[in-house]
Amino acid sequence: MSISIPSEFVPFVDDLVATGKFQTPDDVVRAALAEMRERQARFEELKASVLGAKAEIDGGEGTSFDVEEILEEGRRMFAQRHSG
């Protein structure tokens, strides 16, 4: 397979190779594709989790919560960790 890189990305790829972050433009493309595959997998996991939670809520298994109470607890925890 052969691909071409749009001209707008060529300086970016060249810089990544020139600075030693990657050895070749092919390595840049491989890394980009690996990152895309990983993001897609994480997205699918998140999507499944959200759909599972929705099914639980729709089935009456959800628990109500107070957003303001959660935010206040977060603020208290933050203040404790960052106080002298």
C-alpha cells in the first residue's frame, strides 16, 4: 500500500523526523494509526459503558444523586489537599 501525505502535514512530519522523535515518515504514520486505533477502542469501551448505565437506569436500577452535593464534596477535597 502506498499513501501520500497532504502538503499541509509534510512540514510537521518532516520536523518529527528531523528532531529524532521518529526515524522515518512511515514511523510517524504507523504511530498515528496506532493512536487512532487506541482512541477508537477507548471510545467503544466508553460507549458500551454509557449504554450499560443507560440500560440500568431504564431498568430502574439507577441511584439518584445531587450534583451540587458532589461538587461541594469535590471542593472540600481539593481545599484539603491544597491547604498549607
